[in-house]
Amino acid sequence: MLDIGTVKIGFIGYGNMAGATGIGLMLSGAVKPEQIYACARNYDRLKSRAEAQGIHACKNAEEVCRACDVVFIGVKPYMVKDVMTPVKDALKGKVVISLATNTYCDTLSEILPESHCVATAPNTPVSVCEGIFICEEDNTLTDDEKVFVQELLENLGTFMWLDRDHMGIAGVVAGCSPAFVSMFMEALGDAACKHGLTRPVAYRLIAQMLAGTGKMALASGDHPGQMKDAVCSPSGTTIVGVSALEKNGFRFAVIDAVDQIENKVNGKL
């Protein structure tokens, strides 16, 4: 069985999501920098980044695949076939974890028929070990490899196995919403600034408020409506703000944003 403390982990492509995964694994203490190998289109930029992080910079995908036991696919979905086909022989019998959006096990198995593959839907907060890693239940991992993958990725936050039919929407909610939340944070910061609070103070308060609210929801299991009601006193200040958000279509805007993403993914845009 693969051992997290000694396994060599490779990244083919080391952009935002792959980089966040690598950083999170190191930050968690589960993986040492010298266990990580990566390649990217811009080798000079990668080398500089690798030196800062203490990981190995490789010149191409073949080098990563030959060196590593477990390989993450970190390229864009449209690039997966062209990038991975030339290295399929180097990945025979190895664990391959795809970070590519909506690139599922059936596609991976066609490209890498002799590899042990699993598709995932992560989000960028894995970089601080407070993220989400969703893995497709339909995969070609062995039982021991499934245990290994779960134990490895649990270091990065919440982990779950999910069926193919729900991977897409789960990936949207987990993977796209950090952008929505960041916009919400910025808007709150603008409002705070409008009323005299400095931005550094405002953003610190907002970030902690979101972190605390999320942890409270996880710990209590309460419905979000209950948590909202608990802050809204009769004739109080909060309910005035909630009413203004409702008047301006806050909920609809969020639902519509998810609808639009799903329509794009499904080719309806």
C-alpha cells in the first residue's frame, strides 16, 4: 500500500488548483516538499516557484511520471487528452488523480487504460487545508488505493465520494462559489469603507465572520434559515438588512449564477 510519508507525488500542470493542492499538502505536514514533483508550460516560472517551495521542478510530463507514484492532472480539461496520451506508458499501474473540471473516469480510462484513475472536484481553499475534495465514486482505483486517496486528501479539508450524476453541480457549488463569496466580502468591505471603517480592518472582520459562520454551521448542523433567524431580532437592525437583500434579489442572483454555470457546462449557452 502507498505510504503518505514516503510517496512521490507529481503534478502535470501547476496552476491555481494544482498549486493550491500542493501547498495544502505541504502545509498540512502530511507531505514534505521533497516528495513533490511538478511540470508546467513555463519552466522558468515554475523553477522559481519550486525553489521557493522546496519542491522539484521537472522539464516535462514524462519526467514527472517516471519519478512519481501518484500523479495529479492539473491542466485544463481540453488539454487532458493531448497532454496525457504521450505519457500513458509511464503511468501504467500508477494512481492518477484528475483535477480537470468535468473530466470523469470514463474519459480518463480511455486515455490511460492501464492507470488507476479517479476524477475529482476540489476548490482553492485546500491551500489552507480548509477546502473541499469531491471524488467520483466510479473509478479504477484498487480498494487500498481508495483508502490512500481518501487519507491523503482528507488533509486538505472536507472529503467525500459522490456519484457521477451529482459531481457537476457539487463541483460548481464547491469550486465556483469561492468567487461569489469573495465578491460578497468585497461588497461588504465597500459598505464598511463607505461608513468609515478602514479596508484592512473591514476585510479582517469579514473573513473571520465567514470562517466562524461556516464552522458554526458545520458544528451545529442547523439549517441556514435557523442561523439567519437567530440573528434577526424583532424590529431589530439585521432584519432591515435582510429585507433589503430580499428586495434586491439576493437569493435569486445566487441561484441564477449557478443556473448560468450549469447551462454553460451543459452547452446551453
